[in-house]
Amino acid sequence: QIVDWFGFIRGNASPWNNHLFFDVLVLEFLQDYGYGMEGDRYSCDFLLDQLQSMYQSDGWFIDGTNETFDYYNAFAFHTYGLYWSWRYGKGDAKRSSWWKDRSAEFLQSYVRFFAEDGSYVPFGRSIIYRFNALGVFGMAEVCGLKTIPSGQARRICRKNLEYFINNNANQSQGCLSVGWTNEFPAVAEPYSCAGSTYWAAKGLMMLLLPPDHEFWTAGETPAPSEQGDSQHLINASASIIRSIDGEVEYINGGGRCSPSAAERFGPWKWGRMAYRSGFGYLVADKPSLYPRDVALTASDPTASKFRYGRHAGIATGANDKFVSYACGLGEKLTIFHVKTQTVIFWNRGWLFTLHRAQPNAEALLELGTYALPGETDDFKINGDFPYISASNGERAVAIQSLLGFDKAIIDRRDGGKPRQHLLTDYHALPVLQRTLPKGVHFLSGLLWAGTDQEEGKPWAVISMKEGHWTLEHPSLGTWQIDHPLLPEGTV
């Protein structure tokens, strides 16, 4: 009966993404136990070729027709690829080595996604799988990869498990809840259910290791985020993964998702300018309203039904100083559209953002900083346009207009609205705004998130020459920003 049931995988029309591994692993299992059929070997090889064709660079895969870079690299591509190599790859040494080599490369950047508190930067789909993100560490140890020290791998795994255990990951019945830290069904996908959270079990692949393995016996060594501020360029996604005071930020240069993925899952899971541990993000309160945190959004000021943000675009630059991309804010079935080019620089907890916006009709452009989480609505709001900040007593966020905006608002939840924040019941989000006519315009704003109130103070603009801007901060000193897109401005 079991074999008969497993055999229904034959001819399964899996989506052309990481799901192809489902077919491969079941068919390999059936062949391994003597229940293979004519064509199974060919199917496995064909599907593995398809999966390998999704490889980009730096150890990273794009998730097939979803067109996304996210944790499915760890959830699936590398966990399943290493599992296949370990369990079934003996007959194909070349392919087995291919998967091991890609995973070894992937781990070099992936270890940087884990913050000092054990969390990882939340973005992308299916993060209700929580510590599923650890599976690749266990399988790398099983396969004998030595890309990172075993003690570092165990430390990351231990701290990540503790993070979710200590942040109330269970629901009232004691099962894993639908959410990320605590129960929050709004972050789930349409395909999710109560049982989906148990994909987290893949994160326990390290239990395949015997008790005397180095993973268990070696002394723990700190994760990169615990070793001071750093940054790392991921060429595959034209993005930066960096650590600041033990927290981790993903600056999103090449993030995108296909129109079908955007419609089904929410483009804001991949399209924001950046994502950061400790601060989370807002989910859309309505599918048509792209959240305003860490995003440039556009809407028709005469019709508030839609608020558009990035879901796709083209990376136009990525190095150790900045990332940039071009995209459109709008959608093909309306006549409303804003063509944009964005450049992002970084300095400690600050992000400098410049946007060249070209609306085809009057448009409201909005730029938000990180959404500050709060257990209550008791936030301390400071300042007014052009600089405004919010604090919850432990963490704070700020935003400062440099060019183009003319007012600021605070987006926050009142008691009558559903929760929107990934981490807590309440949020405070400073947002810059400007209604622009048709034509070409430049907008620039500084975004900050952190715990050091001195670092969160506003910058002074020293000069705004074409291609070269200079800013000055009371504790961070001079910030020289150079990029051809920078326009001449008035100090």
C-alpha cells in the first residue's frame, strides 16, 4: 500500500521550482528499495538537470518560475541536494560533487544571515517553517563539508532553536503555531495550514549525526554577526548581507518575484529595499496595499484602492559601497505607472536612498523607514518633517528627508485594526510623502533603525553637488556619497 501510494508521484506536475525535488526523492526511494519502474531513472536525472539549471552563482539558486531568492535555498535546494548526494549520489559521483560544492559555497554567505540573538533576517515566503532554515547545516556535517567550523554550525543551530522556543512559537494546544515568533496567521501563504509549520522538522537534520561527531563535541565558535560589524556582497542577488551591533540586515538590490508569485504570495515579501533582524516588517492589511515600511511606494491620489511597490525589476549595480536597481511601481492592467531608479548606500544603522521617479500621471510617492515593533501602542514620537523618529524604549527608528518630500506622517495600528507587524501587536512607522505631477523627479531620504539614540540623530547636509553629496553627523562624522545619479541640490 505504501509503495502504491508513493507511486502516485509518477507524472506529478510539480511547479518548476524547488518542488521538483519531491518527485526526485520519492522516485529515488522507490528504486532504492526495489520498487522502481521503467523511466524512473530517466525522470530523476531529467528533474535533477532542471533543478541544477536554476543555479545562479555564489551558491544561490533562483526558485524557478517564482523568480525569487529567499530561504528556499536553505529550506530545499541545499538541504535536499545534500540529502540526495548522501543517500542516493553514490552512483553519480559527478553530480553528487556538484551539489556538495554549491552548498559549500552557499554556506559562506548563509552563516551571515543569523543574528547574535539566534534569529535570521525575515523575508521571502514560508518563514512559518522557522528553524527549517537550519537543515543545510546538519546535512553539510553529514556530508563532511568543512566550509564552516562544526562548533560554529552548532552554535547557530542552538541559538536559532532557542530563539523560536523562547519567543512563544507554540499555540494554545502546544503545537507549533502559524506565525514566525508567536502566532500570526497573516504571514502565512495560501497553501499553508496548521501542519505546514512542521516543515520545521527538516531543521533537525543534525540528529542524523552520531553522538561522538565533531558537531556535538567541538567547542562553540561565534557566528559572524557576533564578531563585529561586517558586510558581504552576494553577486547572485546583487545584494548585501551585513551585521550591525549583532543584528543583521539584508540590503535588497536584485530582489524580485514573478507576477504570478506576487499576486499569490505578496510581492512585499521580496521587494522591500531592505530587511533587518530585530525589527521585522508589516504585512499588507489589504492585498492591494503594499506596506510602506522600508519601501518606496506609489498610489493614485484620486483613488486609494491601490498602493504599489516593487515586485520585480532589474539590478543596475552592486558592490561594497552601494546597490541599485530599476523598477516600475504599478501594474499592467491600469494606466497608472511610476518608473523608478533607486540607489542605496549604508553607514552603520543608516540607509541612504535616492530615487529617480517618473510618474505617467499625478502620483503620491511615499518612503517609509523600518516599522518599529511594540507590545503596546505606547511609542515616543519625536520631531516633525523633515526628521521624525519613534522609540519603544529599547529600539528606535527614524527617517529624514533630504530632497523632494514635503511632509511626514506616522503609520500606526489603532485598537480597531488587525495586527500587521510580524513580531508584535503594535507598530509605529514614520513615512515621508510627496504628491508629484507627471515628469521626472528626484527624491532622497535617510532611514535608520537601531538602539543607540545618539546614532539616530539627524544628519546635516554639507553639500549637494551633482554626483557628490556630503553629509555630517554628530557622532558618525562625515559621509561622502558619490554616484552619477545624484542631482544638484540646495543645502
